[in-house]
Amino acid sequence: MDENQRTQTVQELSSEKTELKREVGLFGGVSVLAGIMIGSGIFYIGGIVLERSGMSLGLALLVWCIGGLVTLMSGICFAELGAMMPKAGGSYVYLRETYGERVAFMSGFSNFILGSSGSNAALAVAFSAAIASLTPMGDLASKLLATFMIAALTAVNIFGIKLGSMVQNIFMVLKLLPIFVILVCGLFMGQQSPSLNPMPASNPGFGEICGMIAFAVVATMWAYEGWTNLNGIAEEIKKPKRNLPLAIIISIVGVTLLYLLFNYAVYRVLPYDTIVSMISAGDYYLGTAAAQSLFGNAGMVIVGVAMILAIFNSLNGCIMVFPRTYYAMARDGAFFKSLAKLHPKYKTPVNALLVSALVSIALVWARDLNQLTSLVAMCGIIFNGMTFFAVILLRKKYPDMERPYKVWGYPVLIIVICLVMIGLMINTLIEDPVTALIGLLVPLVGLVLYELIFKKSRQAVLDKEEK
């Protein structure tokens, strides 16, 4: 790449010019991220974290802080990348510019087949299950409801990012209401005085407690999952070079504080012996038990409503965000050309939204959904790690590109995050080698498809851009 081509590429990547509509403001960005992150897990993941923390309430709260800090460290990497390249597609764009077309396609294809589509399907099924907890229904009715929800929210998001964002904003506020009711009442009405001694009763050694903390932090990652998704709609955010980093930081810090206070409120309500007996019996729904203790039978209704609203909000956010990656790939010539089509009036990637819905619905009706979506775990760790390291490589590749926001503690912070990703990858290989290795086959299949089908069309786009 000569100097003129490099300058042109930098200008194109950093430009805010787009065919899409920039209609998502700062609050809308926070709603998308926090809406996806805060799901039904708020009611039960705390129990898993506590169990892995040796039943130490103080250590469990510390773990929530560490998990939030790790997420924030990761998030600021995406904040720098998104502010300097405000383009639809998120990680796909950063991987493409750093490692080339093949790696970017492998990442996008993995999400298309399993990761993103599997998340949509899992959320839709979870929504049906939450409804079934209040109004019992059979398996067929549950799957039909899940299918309807994907179709309905896809239709909402086809009619403009503004409408999809408005739905996200409204349900973000609605779902927080019952959660805040439980949190506030727990803090002020709870009768317990929980011990916050961070040392577990088993009095483990330093090495053992470090391993315990690491294992518990992994559990919090499920609760913080979703923080990468705002970058996917970067071309539809108003003033992205300012609002995108702000939305990422506000969302992660806000969600961390919410999880911390919510779990402390649970400790204020439930006696320690009750918590221990519940977890020993395999019942991790401490948040549900706290609501029932505070409000009696009405507590179950409050939790049920909160779970339904939380899952609905997460599902709408995912359906809004994920298809933008397929749109970006198709616009590059690296995916089916029809997926690059925008709705003539609403300027949404209509075909990408429809195809994403079809794949998600197919997974709803597939067997062993949990096993299917878990196959992509290793791919996610690898591609996220490569995206973090891209911050260093892109600073060298494009040193003159405008960076409205820069990673704190560069490059030490990024190296630490990458080491954490390597540790998670090794742990996944040790704990579940078969699933991890099978999961690696998905991007390899994507590589074969790229070479056989999409390589020529991508090269044609590149040749056209050079002219």
C-alpha cells in the first residue's frame, strides 16, 4: 500500500459519512449495551459466583468488582477502535484492517452460524420459559412464541433504527423498575448484617484463593456479556467519536454498580444459613428468594415480570445489532451481495435482518441448543483476544489516524487483557477439550467457504476501490 492509498484508507475508515441513518444518541447507546448485558442472570449468577468464592460474601462482592474491572478494561479497547473507525460491523472491521480478509470473514461467519444467531435463539427460548413460569405452556407453544418474538422484533428493527432504539429505551427503563424495587427494598428493609470478610471459612492459601477468584470471575463474565455489541451499529450513532466511548464506559460502570448493589441487597435480606442451604441444594436463584422474602407471593410475580422484560430488552438489542456485521461483510463483497441492501425508506439492512432471523429461528427448533451455542466459545475467546491486540497493531499501521479516545495505560493494559484471554483459552481447552476443538471447526469451514465462494467478489470490490 503506497502513501496515497494509505491516506485514502485512513480517511475512509475515520469518516462519519454513511448511507445509514445516525439516529441513536448517547442514552440510546447506553440502552443498547446495558439492555443486552442486564438479563435474567441477575437473579441467579450471584449464587454461582458465591459458590465459587468459597461462600464468602465479601470475596463474592470483590469478584463482582474484579469482573467489572476486567470488562471495563476490555471495553475501553473497543472504545478506541470504535471512535477511530465508526463503521458498521464492529469487530469484523477491526479484524479486517489488522489481520486481513480471511480472519475477519472467519469471525463474521462464526457469529452468523452459531454465536450471534445462537444468542438470539437462546434469548427467544428463555423469553418463552419466563412466560411459562407465569402461564404454563407446552414445548410446541413455547417454540412458536420464541419464533414469533424473533419475527416481531425483526420487523420492528426493519422499520428504522430510530424505532428499534425507542423500543430499547422504553424496555430498558421498564425492566429496571422491578429490579430497583427489589434492590432498594432489600437495602433498606433487609434485617441481616452480612459479614464482608473476604477470607473464605476454609482459610485457603494464597495460590488457592487466587484460583478461586479466577474461577468466580469467569462466572461474572456471563453477567457482563454483551459489552462489545454497540460497535456493530457505529454508523448509526450520533457523534460516534464522542458518544460511542462514553456509552461503553457509562454502561459497564453502571452495570457493575447495579450487580454489586443488587447482590449486597440479597445478602441484607436472606440469612447466611439460608443462602448456604439453597446453594448446597443446587438452587442459585438468590434474587428470586430475596424478592419472595420481601413481598411474599407477589415477589414471584415481580421477578417473573422483571425476567420477561430483561430478556425482551436483550433480544431486541441483539436483533438490532448483529445483522450490521453481515451487512458490512456483504458491502465489502465478502458475503452474499443481497445482504448489503438497505431499505429504500428506513435505511436499515433489511435482507441481513431477515436472514439473521431465519437462522435464529432455525436454531430455536434445533435440538441441544445449549450445546450448539457453546461450540463457539473458543472462537469468541480467540477473536476477542485478537481484537484487543489490534489496538497495538493499528497504532503502528495507522499512526496518523485520529483517535478521539485512547486506551488508558497503553500498551500494558492491552497486554494484560490478551494474557487473560490466553488463560481463558487454555482453561477452556483443559476443561472441555472436545467442545473447544469442535468449535474451532466453524471458522475453518468459514475459511474454506471464503476461498471457494467469496474471495473473487471481495477482490473485485478491492480492485474497484483502487481505481
